[in-house]
Amino acid sequence: MAGKWRLKHQEVVGKETGSNPRALVITPSGKSLEFAFIVTVNNAPVVSLKFTSLLDGAEAMIAGSDGKKIGIAKVAAEGFQVQTSSRG
């Protein structure tokens, strides 16, 4: 599971939406995994959100590029779900 994954398409509320080129980088960190979504802005990689999670389905805080909480993620052996909230 660790490695760099490229986003082929993105869905928001079940509808496909356009996005800048994006990658998901997964790195082992002890018993947890670190997840970082990276978007390309002006030809430079920028971390748009990140979180660290065990693989037991427990909630993990998602931080935006500014370090503020924007949602939760749940990661389990059979897959993962990411939920974010809007900020104004």
C-alpha cells in the first residue's frame, strides 16, 4: 500500500469533477501510515491535506495545508474513506 498513487478522476457528492494533477503518497510510520494528498500548483508540488492513521478503522484527523482540521479519515484493511468539511 505504501508508495505514490496518481489520481485519475475525482468525485464530489457522486459527480465527477475536474482537479489539478494530484497524487496520494502513503508512507509507513511505525504501526501507522501517513497519507499526504499532493496537488501541483504552478508546476510545484503542494500538500493539500494529510493525516496519519492506524489500519483499524479508527478516526484520524485530516489537516489542510495550513495545519487546521478539515475532516476525518477512517482507514481499515479493506479500504479507506476520507470525509472533509467545507471552510469559508
